[in-house]
Amino acid sequence: MTGELQNVRVPAVAGMFYPERPEVLRTMVRQFLAQVPVGKGSPCAMIAPHAGYVYSGYTAACAYRTLSVAQISSPRRVFVLAPSHRCRLVGVSVGNYRAYATPLGEVSLDEEIIQRLLQQADVSRANAPHQQEHSLEVQLPFLQEVLGHFQLVPLVYGEISHRRLAALVLENMAADDLLVASSDLSHFHPYEEAKKLDANCHRAVLGLDAPAMNQNEACGRTAMAALLEIAKQRNWRPVLADYRNSGDTAGDKQRVVGYASYLFYSETLSKESTDFAGASASFEALPALLRTHLQGVLQGRGEGRGEGRGGLKPVELMAQIAGLDRQGACFITLTKNKQLRGCICFT
């Protein structure tokens, strides 16, 4: 479809993934945001989950709370990379809409950038990948509430390499634009197993390791890997803002889905100015990371292999996980089959 832009993409998951009534939706989004301390410094990019708000709303808020309100005279441009869950798609679709709508109102699109993208053979205006897709839609109410004035570049993708997706963004994204990669993490594993799998995802993101990211089962791993490629080229520093899974929020612990928000900051900003004020949320990931470290030590892989040591590199972790380099105390308990095997306190 390449005719005049007469359509508004109407909400597909309002009343399911988030409330349909505007006042209820606005209240829910504001309540999630209010639970997150204000951070210092606005990120260049972020990874945010796309599940129902009762499951992942707080984790999404940990990313969006860092954004500053955009003025009507200078709306911010936002690129959203969202996987196609319901429609087979080769390449990328920007849709054939003049606006995206949510219960909070219409979101205008940046038609100039969209036209530039359409000059590429693997970018189309197909509407089908957008019509029932939730992964892009659920990001919009948070953007509407926090940014206020912005223009959207909606990139729903299917079969495409992360390097190609990264190239499409890099060719069209200005320095002050915001990039959002939409993804949940592991799907439908028991609680503890999910945390182990998601720890591998944290390591890939925080290490800017796109090939490793592609080995994870996050549904938006292509967008995540593309963002990592972009981050390496633009010297962005990743920070884990929050991690939890559905077993921590509104589901049971038998079959959980993982959620994380990661923030990417320019290296030109000081580390102090980009510390996430809600850094304690990052510590949700520490048990899984510790388990990964201990496995590495026991198996002799990782840092200091020649000395019989292994595991994660503490210097890298302190540089990448907000708040981990702050002086404090940590108490670690080791159990096996729910039986205490040891404990230690670090200060």
C-alpha cells in the first residue's frame, strides 16, 4: 500500500495489555513512574519490555523515568525497533499511517525520515505487521506521558540481520534522537532457570556483545543486537536499570517471562551524571550474575584462567552496572536443594 496517508493505526491491545480508558491508563503509567527515583542524565537509547503493564510496567518505567520533557517547539524524534510477532515479514515495515493512536491520543510520525527509509529495498509500507503488533504499541503511552511532544519512526522488523537493522538506523538517526529497542527476555522457563538464562542476556548487553546477544532467546534479540552495534560505534555506555520476571510481579514461578530495562549513555557524559538514581533496582540481577560467576570459577573459565581462577570481571561489572561501584555491604547466602551451604558478608 503506497497511496495517500489517510489511516491512523488504532490501538490493538488496549484493554488487554494496558487499560483502555484514558484516565485509568494515565493513572497507571504515572503510578509506575512515581515509584522510580529520578535519574541524572538522559539516555541516548534504551531497551524496554513489551508485556502487559501488570507484568512489566515497573521495569519499563525504570527506563522511561530517565527522559526529559520535550518542548512543543522542538519535539523529540524516537525510533522504535519492534519485532513482528504475528505476521511474517522480510525486512522492515514503517506502515502506511499518518499517525499512531493510543487511548492517550495520536502520535505523529516523522514522514521525512520514513520517506528516506523507504528508498531502501528492504523497507516497506506494509500495514499487516503493524495492525495487531503489541511490541511497538505498548511503548507509546509511556513516551506520551514522559516526553509529551515527540515524532515516531515505527520500525517493525522481521527477517533481517542485526547489522542491517543497525545500518538503517545509523543512516537516519541524529545525535539527539532517541532509540528504543522493544523486547522481553527468556520465555516460559521455571523461575530460577529463567534468571540464569537472563543473566547471560545481561552479560551480552553490558559487554556490547552482539553475537552473544543473538544466542539469547529474547524475542527482540535482533533489535537488541542492532542497538549494541550502534552503541559500539557511537561510544555509548550500557547500564542495567531494572530486571525481574513475571514470577516477581503478577505471575506464578513455574513458567515465567523475563523483563529488563537497559539504558545507554554517551561516553561524553560523566559517569556520575549518568548513575541511575534507582540503582537498587539493578541489584535484582545480582543473584543470577553471582551464580554465573561461581559457575565460571568452578569451571575455571573467565578472568585469570591461567591462575586457576574464573568468572566475571569485577572492574567491568562496576563500570557497567549502576551503583555497583558504590561502597556498601553485601550478604551472600549459598544453598543447595534449599539447604544452607554457606554465607559470607562483604563490606
